[in-house]
Amino acid sequence: MTNHKYKIGIVGCGGIANAHMEGYNKINNVEVVAATDPVEMARDGYIHDYNIPNGYETIQEMLDDAQPEIVSVCVWHLLHDPVTVEVAKGKSVKGIICEKPMAIGMGRADRMVEACEENDVKLIISHQRRFTPGWQKARELVQKGAIAIPLRADLRVKDGLANWGTHSIDGARFVLDDPKALWVMGSVERNSEKHERGTVIEDSCMGLIHFEGGLQFFIQSDLWDNNCDAGKFFIRGTEGMIHITETKVKLFNASTGGWEDVDLGLKDGDKAIGGNSNAAQTLELIEWIEGGPEHRGSGRKARDTVEIMMAIYESARFNKVINLPLKEKEYPLEKMIEEGKLPISIEGKYDIRGFIDWANIDTEKYKNLRDDGLSHGESMRILHQENRNKN
Ligand SMILES: NC(=O)c1ccc[n+]([C@@H]2O[C@H](COP(=O)([O-])OP(=O)(O)OC[C@H]3O[C@@H](n4cnc5c(N)ncnc54)[C@H](O)[C@@H]3O)[C@@H](O)[C@H]2O)c1
């Protein structure tokens, strides 16, 4: 890695942008030079908190004026593709770290990959858990044959397939060396007008994913909570089993004498979101920009996770097994709704992440709470609760 100090720009100054800053603050070869957000209080609070020299209302202004080389795309899902495409055209831009889920639909995901390739920009998706000690150790153990031949991964998530399922599917794929998915069978329920960060989502769903070599994943989303988590899954092999989270791994095989806690040598800052994992994913991006190997979280790899999720919806849409590659380029769940396949019995649009929306947030009150030392997230929760109490 060279000694070059990369200029960083941030797009979207909300919750996850704080995790990106945590990562950037841990490494020497970056300098965060600018942030952009159309919401003034979001932008001003963020550049003030992190002492960032420039704040912009639009992305174009930031690209023209601050000339960032790496850009964090921290906006809601439906903006990931238009923002990534716009940023990729920036003359100074060499790398993009776009948040998950990569995109809602294959057309959008592929546009992102193409725009970055055309402009010689390295695109990664922030599936930052690929850098956590638990997932890395589990991958190493599975590659060394600790469970012999992997047969089945069990994944249980909530709060939307695209929201949490993307991490979990990505994680099992990472541990199992990004196997090639062949077909998907899925089932979806949507009786209510549920959304997540402005995206139409299902009430619940499940999917069986079949990979080359006979490996299968089973994922259930918003069905059985039971301490489910985006970063937690279980893999069974022909001669062993492994429970995996970002910071805990338990192995069972002929030589462990029952379940064994695997020593991960955890360090300060080892956690699922932010900290060491965000720092490490940036360093690997810089290596890729400088001619190193493709990033473990590249857009090309992440688009395969989008394809699996979209195929679960497509399978439910047509009640059949979907062979990959998926032909449908749009969002199959939205198409099912348009086609009248998911009639609503509980009226009223709602968003399970409504508590992070800037709409109807009182600027003065937000500023006062921040001045009193509350975090962005704490302040938003209080103000949204106040709004709810008023209604
Ligand atoms: N990797 C993870 O573990 C993880 C965790 C949480 C969230 N996320 C992802 O991060 C993304 C953002 O989620 P969040 O919770 O931070 O949302 P948020 O609402 O807290 O922040 C988004 C910000 O983007 C701003 N914005 C909207 N349009 C913009 C535009 N055109 N240009 C610049 N800024 C714009 C909004 O004003 C807002 O401040 C989502 O896609 C989410 O899935 C990832």
C-alpha cells in the first residue's frame, strides 16, 4: 500500500454514516474532506461532530469542489443505484463504498456494477461483517475441513429480507467461499402495507437456495425471532456443525469433545457495525484501487446476494422454482403487488424504520438535544416519540 492519503466524501449524513466515520478514524491513509446531505440539520450536525471541512447540499457540488477519491454512499436503498452511478462519473473518484442492500432489483444492481466498470471505479458494498473476527475465523475453519463437506446453512432474520437477510446470506456465502447458486424456491406473505426505509417489503418470507455441489441455505425472515440476527447463522457439514456470529463461534466435531467456544482473540473495536470492520474494508478497497486483488465485498459479489433475494420473491410470484440467472430485472415483490397477488387486509402504509426519517423533525429541538450531548439516533427517537404522542 502506498503512502497516499485518500480524500473521502460522504453521501448521506444519517445513522450509518457514523459507522463509516468510525472506520475512517481508525486509519491513517484517509482524510474525510466533505459530506453531503440535502437536510441541513443532518449535514451541519455531522460535519460539526467530525470536524469535516466542507458540507454540501448536492452530490455534484461535492464532486466538483472537494474532489473526493473514495465516496461512502450512506443513503436509503432506493437511492443506492442513482447515487452510485452519479458518484462513479466524478472525475476524482477511484472507489465507492455503498451501503447494503446493494439494490432493490437486478436491473439496479447491474447498472451500479456497469457504471463503476465504465469509469474505472472500484465498487464495494458495505457487507462489513466479512471483516469481523467471527466470520473470518469460521471461514478459515470451514476451509480447513472442520465440518468436512458443508451441507446446509440455516439463517433466521427479521426487519425485512433485503434489510437483514442481505447480511446473513452474504455471510454464509463468505464463510462457504461464495458458492454459485443454481435455483431458489421461495414463499412470501404481505397482508399489510409494510415498508422499510421507504422500500416496499414483505410481512414475512422464507427461501430455500440450492448451490453447486448440493449445498443448500434455508432462510426465514420475520417468522420466528428467537434472538435472530443479521450476523448469526448455523452451518452443518458431513462431519461437524458450526454456530457463527461476528464475535462468537462455536464448533462441534469429532475432535472438540462437544461444543467448543473457538478463541477469536477479540480486540477493542471488534464489532458488527463500525469500528475495526469498517476500517478493514476501507483498507482492502485501497489495496484493490492500487492494483491488489478484487475486494471480498465487491459489487460483483454482492449482486449475487441481491439475485438470491429477488429470486425468493420471483419464486413466490409464480409459485415455481426459479433457476438462476434471474431474468426479472425489476423488483418482483412490487410486481406481485401491482399484479394483485398480495391483497392487503390491514390498511395503512407504515415504515418499520420510520423513526429515522427527517420529515417532521423540529430543527430547534433536534439541535438542542444534540447540544445536550445526545447522539443522532437518541435524538431522533425522542423527537419521533414526541410526534407520535401529539397525534
Ligand atoms: N451495513 C450495515 O450494517 C448497515 C446498518 C444500518 C444501515 N445500513 C444501510 O445504510 C443506509 C442508510 O441507512 P441509515 O439508517 O443511515 O438512514 P438515515 O435516514 O439515518 O440516513 C440517510 C441520510 O441520507 C440523506 N439523504 C437522502 N437523500 C440524499 C441525497 N440525495 N444525497 C445525500 N444525502 C441524502 C438523508 O437526509 C439522511 O440524513 C440504508 O441503505 C441501510 O440499509 C447499513
